[in-house]
Amino acid sequence: MADDRPKGSIIYKILIVILTAALVGTILYPKHLWEQEKRNTIQCRANMVSIMYAEYTFHDTTDSFTASLDTLSMVLLGDTTKQLLRHYARTDTALAEQIVKTLSKRDTLAKAIADTIREYARLHDLDNPAGLVLDSLMTYPQYLPFVDSAATARIEHFKVCPTVNRPYIITVVDTSVIKTFNIQCPITKEDSLKIAQDFWKSKIGGLKITNHGKIEHGELSWKK
């Protein structure tokens, strides 16, 4: 049987579907862009903090800092004793917390150790309780492979800003008076301008990007 519905009615329904999809897209697309950049900002700053702790570990071994991310990772990952890697895992508080949390979920002994030491740290007002817990967990050989793999993964993935996929800028100050380093997010004004000139990301998505900050002499610019 032939379809007696007017062709205009079918076209109208198709237009309604298209317009509805476009409306949903204009709502969801900007939300996706903003949330992605928010995640990138958080990750970028976490990367810089991890690099800072890696530099401290590097300094404990070489009595110097390095402006090379490749050298930094090569020294920490190249230590066959794994002592540098484990020292880094302990000092990077966010990484230590992540490792402890994961091990506590997987293993009842690890959870018991973590709960006991956290309570002790709370009662005595001790800094970095996750590092203290990790120190204790690393006396148990069964936990070392996970600690090593987690620290290795962190070092291998902290080199670039996720927004522009470029490495962080590290400058080293090494004089007879002071020995320090600075870490800066690689996003430039040109990157911001490029996004501003992107019709879909800027006009439709409303996306704007700015430099995520820097660490100077151990001070985090986004904490000021």
C-alpha cells in the first residue's frame, strides 16, 4: 500500500530530529570541552608536583638538579636497586596516597598496617602519613612490585602537559649561593590565541585555555 502521508510531513519530522540533535550537541559539546580542560589542568599541575619530587630525589643522589626530563627519568628508572624509585614513591605524597589506597583495597594486611599508622600519625600530628604507611608496606616484599610499577608509570607519564602535549619547561639555578629549580607549564599565549581562533572550540564550545601555572623554589603558583 502506498504511503498517503504528505511528503512535507516527513521532511518536517526529519528537520525536527536534526534540530533536536543540534540543540543537544550545542549543550553537550561545550560541557565536554570544559570538563576535559578542567581535567587537563588538574593533571598538568599534578605532573609538575611529581616532577618537583622527582627533582628532589635526583638531587639526593647527584647533589644537583637537572633541566632535562629525559635525564631525570633515566636516573630514577635506571637504578637497578630500585631504591631511588621507591624513595620517589614515598616523597611524592599524591603517588604514595594512591599506592596505599590501592593496596589497602586489595589486601587486608596492607589495610591493617595503613589504618594503624594513619592513626599513629594523627595522634602525633605527623606530616605525610601516606609516606609513612608506604615505608612500612615496603618492608614486605610482596608489595614491592606494585610500588615499583606504580612509580615507574608515574615517571613515564609526567613529562608533558595534556592540553598541548608538550614537555614542561625546567630551569635550574645553580650558584655558590643557591641551588634550586623552576617548573613551568608549556602553554603559551600563541596556544591560547589558536584556540580563540578555532570556530568550533571557541565560538561553539566556548573553550578558553590559559597557562596552568608554575612551581618556583618549591612554591606552587596556583596555591597562592
